Amino acid sequence: MTSFQDRAILAEHAIRSVLPPTPLQHNLHLSKVFGAEIWLKREDLSPVRSYKLRGAFNAMRKVLAADPDRGHFVCASAGNHAQGVAYMSKHFAVKGTIFMPVKTPQQKIDKTRIFGGEHIEIKLVGDYFDDTLRAAQAYCSDVGGHFLSPFDDEDVIEGQASVAVEIEAQLGGLPDRIILPVGGGGLSAGVRSYIGDRAALTFVEPLGGACLFAALKAGAPVDLAKVDTFADGAAVGKIGVRTFEHLKDVPLPDTLQISEDRVCTTMLEMLNIEGIVLEPAGALALDALKDLRDQIAGKQIVCVASGGNFDFERLPEVKERAQRFAGLKKYFVLRMPQRPGALKEFLGILGPDDDISRFEYLKKSARNFGSVLIGLETKAAGNFDVLLANLEAAGFAYTDITDDEVLAQFLI
């Protein structure tokens, strides 16, 4: 029986019929910031702007090699996996049926249809992904198709390992450390099984979807009670059973859980400074450099930029999250005296770098005070300390609701 490493190398050779290796680029900006030699493995520059087509290719290749008459593949996905399966359905000239939640953005539906063309059918089923998944699996059973998991499939894991095979070939060896994002575990399981102990690995998860960390603590895959879907490419509620077999002995210190809001600061930094468009999951590995500064100084590091399928309609939310994380934007409910000149007095308290981004006030009769919902932006986080001290000195009562998620979702 061939080793996993040998199978990963064969998968990497086979995928050359579909795409060249994705670029491995030395990044001068990040190298200077972190005092290390930082390389980016640009999976965002694949034909479908993510690494997902690797696993789809390898799984479909092996299924068709074993059963040439197996011409129907089924998957459930609202994003990168759907596009990878669509692309490969067209490549292999087979039928692909792709189930997506009803609320999937039209941009993602259209992109998937472009990649698959006449070879795919898209079915919009379910308000939530779990409903979509159940419908896809039931349909697959009814039609006798082959269900393609986005991560929990040994052939998919093997295909994703081709990322590591390319890194080694492109560098002429392995770096000191590879940093990669974790969702359901397909990429991380493949890379770890190929690399073994030949290089250090850091596995990065969004804080609101840390399913690998939860599984490692429990000793088995577990369902997360709640998942923050902002980093949708890595927002998985339970790591795969098969992927966890490859990852079950990962030391907890080799995992990182990153705030979704902090990831937004890295997304904006890469967009504004480097012109690189990354989706939230695609920026996780780069954002993790901030937590590894002491460990990576002077070393050769590869960050896997796993995807760039970013809808620019989300850019205002990314900016909002980044500003809030950096302490440059806050929201308050301000108790405003209902007397002439009160608003002018408040405006006089604002500093030269403070700016009002939102203001909602309704004067109410027979009351001494009214409530104002106000959003404020500033150029330096310390400016808020000065502002709040001045508000208190002037007798303005306020409540900071910036970190109150319930109020924030309702009001902001």
C-alpha cells in the first residue's frame, strides 16, 4: 500500500492537467512587519479563487477511475466547495447537482453556474445549511449519485495535500513553519499528513467556529453550541470524523483561535497596502502572524491564503468590524438634556479628530432627558478616553453599547 505522501504527490502530478501550481510569493511588507521571511501560498489565485477544486478534482478523478460509468456527483455548499465541484464537473464532463441554501447570495450562485455551465444543476433548498445538506444527501441516495463532502473524505484530504507538495517543490524544501486555516479540516488534515514532523505547523480557526480546538479538548469531534458565520469559509460547527483522525494528536498550543473582528483588520491591510483581496477565512493564516511574532522572528514562514471569494458588498461590514476591534469606532446611548443648547454643548466636547457617523434622536414631550443613539469614529483609540472623561465632567450620562452584540445587531 502506498504511503499518504506518495498519494499526495500523485494527486499533485495529476492536477497539473487542470491548473498550474498556485504562486508562492515572498511578501516584503509582512516580512518587514514581523522580522521574518514571509511567503504567501496564493490559493486565492486558483481558477475558482480557493483551494477547494483540488479536493474535488482528486475525489472525482479517483471515483471515475474506479467506476467510469459513475457520472453523477452531488454536493451541498454555499461557497467555495460548490464552485470547485462545478468547475470539475465541467472538466470531467459529468453531471453535478449542487444544493445551496435559499439565501445564498446571487453572486455565488451565478459564479457557480458559470464554472459548471450545462454540466451542473443548482437546487436552492433550505433556510439553513443543515437543511440543505440533508436534502442533498437524500437526493443523492435517490438518484444513485456520489456525494462529495467538502472535507470529510479521504480523497478530498489527499487532494488538498497537494498544496503542501507544491510548497515544498517551490521552496526547494520545507519552511520553518506553515500557517494554515481550519474549517472542517480537509486542508489541515492533508497538509499535516504530508508534512509530518518535517516542519512546524500552526492551525488557525475563527474564534466563533473553533471546532478543531473543541474536538482536541474533548478527544473526539463535537458539535459547537453556536457558530459565528462571518468567516464562512471556515465557520464549521463540527470537524469531520475522517479529518480529525489525521489531526487528533495536534498539540493544543499549535492551534490558534482568532477574533473575526481582528481578521477584518488584516483583510483591510492586505487590500489597502498589497492590493490582495482575501475572504475572511483566507486571511486567517496571515492574521495569526500577530500572535506568533516571537516564534517566527528570523525564520522562513509560509501562510496559506486559502481563498479570495469576497463579496465587496460586505466591505462596509469589514471596515466596521475592523474599526471596532481597533477601538476607533464606538456606539453609545447618550442621555441628552431636553433644553435649548444641549446639543451644541455636546458637540463642543468632541475633539478635533472625533467624527459622528450615526446620530438618532427623538425629542419627547414631558421629559427632562431624551436618548440619543450615536456612533463616533476617531483617529486614535486613546481619544475616546479623553472624550468620555469630558462627557462625565459635563454631566452627560451615557451607555457604551459597542460590545453588546444583541443591541449592536438590532440597532447598528
